[in-house]
Amino acid sequence: MFRYIFQRFLMMIPVILAVSFVVYYLMDLAPGDIVSMMAPQDATEAEIEMMREEMGLSGTLPERYLRYMFNLLKGDLGESLSMKRPVIEIFFERFPATLKLAFGSILVALLISVPLGVAAATHHRSWLDGTSMVTAMLGLSMPSFWLGLLLIIVFSLKLGILPSGGSSGFASIILPAITLGAGQAGNLTRITRSSMLEVIRQDYLRTARAKGVSEKAVIYKHALKNALIPIITIFGSTLGNALGGAVAIETVFSWPGVGRLTVTAINTRDMTLATGCIIMFTIFLTFTLLLVDIAYAYVDPRIKAQYSK
Amino acid sequence: MKKTRLIALLLCIVMVATVFTGCGGGNKETAAPGSESSGGQSSGETKYKKEIIIAIADEFTTIDPTETTAESNQIVQDCTHDLLTDTNLATMQNEGELVESWEMIAPDHWKFKLKEGVKFHDGTILNVDDVDFTFKRAAGKSTTSAYMAKIKEFIKIDDLNFEVKLKNGDVDFNYVFAANCLAILSKEAFESMPEEEAVKIGTGPWKFEEFVQADYVSLVRFEECTLYDVPNTERLVFRMIPEASARMIALENGEVDAILSPSATDYKRLAESDDFQLITQTGRGQHYVAFNLSNKNSIVSNPKFREAVAYAINKEEMVMAAWDGYAQVSTSIMCRDMGYYADIEGIGYDPQKAQAMFDELGAKGLKIHLITSDAIHRVKMAENFQAQMAKYGITVTVEFMQQAALIERLEKDKSVEMFVLSWTPGKNADYMFRNPLHSSGGRNYAYLKDPEIDALIDAAAAETDTAKRAQMYEELQIRLTTEIIPWVPIAQATLTLGAAKGVTGLLLHPGLVHQFKTAEKIIN
């Protein structure tokens, strides 16, 4: 098992190297540069060139990339060109908000999808199954940007019970978490349903029923436990989606997360900040996927046995 | 299965704990904006709302004035820090803010006298050493080094008087000190506290209180302010809400008291509402349709064609399309509110004359390529221009891109034919012409290289006789607007701000650094 974890750690190195190169190269390829955008409107050509020099943007792409990677090896992601502060500091100021929103949305997604998926599977091909699937499809297909504005209009403007944005207090996370969670709930409902459908046909459940175990206990104590295993597996990718998909939600709800920060950095061509944020995201996601794999091995003895070989 | 349950339980605990921990404590929530908006502050008979919250679109990122040129930062810094000179929004003149008076001994030798007894937030009194310290610090910053490079020598006369000798003569040097990134900092603060704390110390009527990244920045009034009257409002909060519709909802909800840059679709609703007000001010930004004069392969290098285009554009129609009428049509290349603006006639809309000129040039069936950014008003300007030109049988193909990409294209792509852009000169008349229209200008995207125009710009900048100077600027305006025509000036857009009824002290600045020093609302 430890060997496996060590191997996974080693695999992270080429992933981070590849991501850093691709992001750095693409950012360089993108037209426009931050100096022209940041320079005062009345700056002369010579003054703009002087700014470029002072911001460390002179030199060829390989030179700059190697300089960047050398600093990265020392744990230094550089300084944001627009904010003039260390990228790592800015990232960790904003990351808790994104993480909070991501976990909040997963919580919402689980609260919706598990009961809905179970109900759909246990009432297979009934109106309840159909309704659950239509609800899941709605959640999946509704643009989060539009749903967010709709929720703001209803709960903030019309009913006045929840704030329209910001991150002050528990109430402010409810609408963004629901908006982001709705899409994930659609996906999770479908997975829970299919996973449950597979499990409820198993022999051990028939045996449990034959032994006189109540239907409720059969479903919730025996079937659901096993059906949840695939859900743990997709936890990592769902978290990834939640982090990545949070950009639009963070904008609509003025949520101070990393998604908004990264988009702003890309738009303003703040190369160090954009690259730093994406590299940090990559590291975080790789770790999350590793943790999920380890957790999966613990809950599924077959996987654990595989690792032991 | 016990393990499954355990892991499921642990995951749930982690998620719930993350959500609740983040939301429950920490300094982010201790002073949440909006939490104290009820209640009032008594000042004699009048009661004022304790807290005014203003929603801004772009992110505030730093309180350090020397580190930024972004308006979203400068709007907040304008409340906490002061400049040596600044634009008086009532008179639109450059006046002393921290300086009492100034004198131009020679174009390259200036004398300034500071106001006496101006108190910093740390209790120290402003003196020449603070100015000297600020300038020395600014010389090492990329944002401000260009300004400081103009100065050859800084001479301290006494605690309140100083002289500046310049490398080159500049009869408008007082305007340099109106650059927001040259706000004066306290030398003593930098000696007694860490830099990140010292940069917060200014002389403005508001003191920095708290900053939560991408969420809000809050200020509290400076009770011992000597430069301005102490504000009637206790707390001023700037909330960052990027979405225009979300800002409008926050205003309608009462979560904020004012919103910057409301959506054009909400103008009418704000203006006609009993609960809200629409505050407007003509912006200094000159929006124009321009030609790349260096592209000799294109008809745009022919001044007759440019003149015909100027006659062909119905500016009123374009203003309706791009700003729903909220803009003032331009007749001159120069911006209306600037010193030395001459109210010239320019080239008016004359479709018959335009058609005749196009016919003479054989322009029917011509194809022209125009580029611009994806900002909504520019998209509409470009589309309207396309439609207007189609009436004369000219096909305009339009390409939209991000602002950063547009600037790079204008800098590097010599095959550009036409573009839609704007120019917001911050300070004096020289800035109106030098950078976008002088052959050495850093933003001369029309690639106008005219020695006569260069000489006229240089001569006007050096002229000390105001009457002669006015004449020179008038000549520049006439020649550029009606003869050379590198741009067809379209309009100066109206700046807008939505606010709850009764909120006052919200001053829109044509140069976009709006002033909220006296924002308040009487509640009785």
C-alpha cells in the first residue's frame, strides 16, 4: 500500500511539470500583455519598456519558464504582476472560500441525490423513477449562471430571506451552494440510481428478505452501503468539477474564491498569478484523487488485495 | 461495511465542518458589511445612516497607492490618501489638495508650499520629508518610476516649502502631482511600523479598517481629520460585486446604498424610480472610430476617404445604439471638459456629401476590416458603423477580441485598417494629444507621423502664454478633426451611478476615480 502511495506521489511530478509548461506556454501565446494594460494611459513607449524590464518580463520564453520552474522547485510561485504580492499568499487567502463552496455544494448534491436515486431505484419504472430522472436531467442541463440569478431574484429580491452575494455569514453560502450543487446532484442521482439497481438484484438482499428483514432495513442498511462505494470513487472528480465549475457561481454571487481570481488573472494577463493558481489546483486535485483511491481501497477489500500483491 | 460507514461519516463531518467553520468565525465575518446598516448617527438635529455601502464592479486589490493604476483601487485610496494637487470636481480645475500654493519659477523649476497642520492617521503632521520619502519610494516602483524620472532634483527649503528641478521643462508639471499613484505617505509610519501597515496611513477623512479579498474593503472615519470635515457617516464599505445584475439586485434589496456602473438596461428604472436615483456625469473618455494611417495598401491612408467617413457617420444614431442615448456627441477630437477645449464645429453628418465623396473615390463595393474589443459599447459602435457604411455600399467586416489582444494587435499588426477605441486623458491638454497623436506617443495606434502636428504639440506644451497656448490647441483640434482625421470622434459616454434616494456625496469623476469622501444619508 505504501509503495502504491509512493508511486502515486512520483506520478504527480510529471503531471505538475506538464501542467506548468502547458499553462505557461498558453499564457505566453495568448495575445496581449499585462504591461500595456497596467501602464498609465500617458506612459510613453520607453516607459512601457522600462516597466516590462522591472516586472521581469524580458527574455525569451524558455528563459522565463526555466526561471519560473527553478523558483517553483524552491516552493516560490512568484509574485502576482498585478497585485504585487506573493501568488501563494493570494491563493491561500482565496482558497478556503472556494473549498467551502465546493464542500457546501457536494453536501447539497448528496442531500438531493441519495434519497432521489434510492427512490428511483426502489420504484424502478414507476412515476417516481421518471420524476427523479427528469429532476436529475433538469439539474444537469440548467446553466448554473441562469439558475443562480433566478435563485437570487426569488430568495433575495422577492422573499428577502437570503443575501444576494458576498461571503458574510452562513446564510450567504446557501444560494451559491444550491446553484453549484444542483448540477452535481443531477449526475449523482443517476449514478446512485444505477448503482442501487445493480445492488438490489444481488442474492444477499434476497437472503436478507427471506430471513424476514424489513424492506427499509434491506434498502438502507444493506443495499445503500454497497451502492455508496462508487459514489466515494467519484467524490474526487465531483470535487474537481465543483472547484472548476465555481467560476461562474463565484461571479454571480460575488463569492471571493480562486475561480474568479484565476479568470481575472487570465483576463489581465497576470501570467504568474494564473499559472500559480492552476498549478495549485492541480496539486490539490491530484492529492484529492489519491486520498479517494486510498479510501476506496479501505472500503473495498478486493482493491486492497490488489495493492497487497 | 463498517469501514464504508466510517469513511462516509468522516466525509460528511469534513464537509459540514468545512462549510460551518468557514462561515462561522474568523475576522471575515466579525465586521460584515450590511450588519449595522440600521440605526443612525446624530449630528445636531440631523441623523445620518451609520454605514454607507457602495458596490463596485472590479476588485480592490491593494491599499498601497504607489502599486496600482487601477480605478477600483484608486477609488478607495482617494478616501484614505491625498495628493499634492487634484481635480476639483466642481470647477474641473487642477487645485492644491495637500499643497497650499505653487509657483512656476521656470518651466523646469517649480516651487510648492504644503498646507500647514495636515494630520496623518498615525497622528503625525505632514511635512516636506513625507513628500521626499514618498517620491523616493515611488522612484523604485514600476507604476510611478516614469513620473519620478522627470525630476532632476528635489530641494527641501523648510518643513513646508520645497522646490523641484526638472530634467525637461514642463509648464503643466502641477498635473503630475495629481496622479493617484503619487498619494503622499507618512515617512514616520514607515519608520515605526511594517510596510504593509504603513501604506494604510494617509491624510484622508477615512481610515482603512478591514479588507477581505474579493469581498469588501471597509473604512472608518478619521475623527481627527484636519484636511477635510470629519464625515457624518461612521463606516464606508466598498463591496465587490462583478455582475451588473447582481449589483442592481443588491441595491433593490437594500444590501448596498449605491452601485457603480449599473447596466444600461437599468438606467431608466433607476431614473424614474421613487426609491432610487441615477447620478450621471459626462466622462472624459473620447470614443472614436479610427484609421491606421501607416497602412498604405488600404484606402484608409487617403485623407479624402477618412473625411468621407467622417461625413458619413450619424453620431446620434451611434450614441443611441451604443449607450442608449447616455453619451454626448463629440465635434472635436479633444475632450470637452479639458482646459483649452475649443468648441469647434468639426465635421457634421452629411450623407449626400459623404456619398458624393465615396463615389469620387470609387469606394462602392469596397471591403474594410475593423477591429475592436468585446466591451459591449464597442461591439455596438462597431455594428452600428457596419450598418451605416452598408448604406454607402461599403462592406465593413468586424472582428472582436479581448482588450489585451486588441492592444497587442494595434501595436504589432501593421495590416490593421480601422479600429474602435477610446482615449481617457487623465490630466492636462498635452496628455490629450501627446501619447495618442504625437509620433513618439506610446499609444499612437493610428500611426500618425506628422512633423507639423508634432511641432505644434511640443510648442503648445512649452508655451507659457495662455492665450497663445489656447490658439495652438484650437489649431491642433481643427487640423486633427477636420483635415488629417486620424480618428472620427464619436462621443464622450455618460458615467453613471445608481443609488438609493437620499444618499449624497457620490461624485463621479470624468477620469473614473470617483470620489466618495462625503458619502452620507440623512435618515430623519
